[in-house]
Amino acid sequence: CNPAVCAPIAEDDKRALVDAVETFIFDCDGVIWKGDSLIEGVPETIAMLRDMGKRLIFVTNNSTKSRAGYLKKFLDLGLEITADEVFSSSFAAAAYLDSIDFPRDKKVYVVGETGILGASSSSHWPPYDRELDGVGIQHLGGESDGDKKVTLASGQLMEHDPDVAAVIVGFDRNVNYYKIQYATLCIRENPGCKFIATNMDAVTHLTDAQEWAGNGSMVGAIKGSTKREPFVVGKPAPFMLDYIANKFGIKKNQICMVGDRLDTDIMFGIDGGLRTLLVLSGVTSETELQSESNSIHPDHYTSKLADLLTVKK
Ligand code: PLP
Ligand code: CA
């Protein structure tokens, strides 16, 4: 096999890695949990790294929940984390528009679920449950267009709000032709309209039984109809890493990215100049990692996050 990924990380290299880095960025699905189940040994590993004084950050490409939604998920799984430690691609879409001073008299059309809008009445962490609302950006679409149908009578036009100056496309289990046409009109009729993708994951693992069409399919629909390329905020694009590094003032060579997926997590780490650790507790198998056709090589790999527990002094 390729020498870079021939064998799991050795004990000495584990210790050297943990000693060398100040911050761990963990991908969520496949590293911390699988679906709704906690992965074995995660609470103990997180506790150990905290005791060692490491900064821990959790990053997910899944845009269906707001940061508050993820906080609740962590707490429900018995993991104590703080609101400032979690970053989702739903948050990143709002943070990106905020960073470019998106005009507050304009609006965003959303293809996606509640995480992007963030409107939830039951949040324990209101500032983290209002991603677009939280940065004062008006929005339409999302879940409220989930049941809409297009009427195709002769001469019929579909109207759209001319104040829409950005379209965000995130994972949407109620995507329909109305939303695709609305988003297409917004982008096509206003050349300045921003086109933002939360992530481009080709497949996602809604259940263990098979791979499901990921957000790449929803973004692909709008790319196809508009011939425009989206600005991507999720992994492997650098937006979230730059945001995190700036926010906490962390040097990138002091960060280790831990993820289960080569084309998102490990690419994100490699492109960003981070150290990278692949875990096999998610979607990548050892055979896939070591195959001739794979060119994405993490610095190290191991079976699961809890393998780090052996560095405990
Ligand atoms: N997008 C969706 C819709 C998902 O369900 C998932 C995983 O559950 C992801 C993206 C990937 O999430 P992560 O970046 O935490 O692995
Ligand atoms: Ca993952």
C-alpha cells in the first residue's frame, strides 16, 4: 500500500501529535456520533483532551440544524460543550453573508431546512438558533415553500421578489420544482444575486443501510438551470476554517482536523495547512483509504477517536 497510509498511527506518533497541537477540530457525523448514536469512547476522549488543556471545536457540513440544534444534540448525548465550540454549514452561510455586509434591505431565498433560517421557538440558546435572523438578514422560502406547486396554465408567469439578492441552497428533504424555479429566477434575473451552497456532499448517510443523495444534488439542480457556480461555505472550502482561526486567533499549524471523510474533512485539513487524522468509524474504509485510486492522504489514521485515550499519562 501507499507508505503514507500503510498502517494506523503508532503510539509514539499519537503522543507527538497530541503534544504538538493546541486545537482539535472534530467533524461530527462519523467521528462523534453516527446518526443519533454516540460513538464508543467519545466522552472519555473529549474529557481527556480538555484536561490536557486542548481547545475543541466541532464542525459539521449538515445544514439541517442550527448551532442551537447541534448543542441540544450534544447535550442529549451527554456531551458537555459550549455554544461557541460548534460550527455548522447553516451558520456559515449566515456568517458569510454578514462578512460581506449583505444589504439589510435585501432578502435571501432559501432552499433548505430550518437550520439555515434558524426559526425555532423551543431553543435554549436563542442567539445560536437564529442563523439568518441572528445577523438581521430577511429571508423567504425554506420550509414554508415545501408544499408549493407550480401552475402551468398558458401564459402563466411565476412571480419572484425582486429584493432577493442571495440564494442559499442547503440539504432539503422537501425540495420541489417550485423552489428550484424560484431560486433560478432570483439568480437569472439579477446578475448580482449571490449563489451560496452550504456544502456539496454528493452523498449523505441518513441511515446505515445505504447512501442517500446529498446536498450536491440540490445545488446541482440550481447550477444546472442557472449555469452559475456557487460559493461554498462548508468543508472542504476554507470559509469555516478561516472564520474559526480568526475568531479564536489560532495558528493553522497548531490545529489537527479529525474526520471520517476524505473528500470533505481531510481535504479541508490538507488545503488549510492543518494536521489531519482520519478515523474509520464513519464512511471511509481502510481498503478505500489504501486503494490506488485514492489520492487524498491524511497524515495519520486510526479506527476511532477513542484510540487517542492511550496517550493519557
Ligand atoms: N449533510 C447531511 C444532510 C447529513 O445528514 C450529514 C451527516 O449526517 C452531513 C451533511 C455530513 O455531516 P458531517 O460533516 O458532520 O459529517
Ligand atoms: Ca463526517
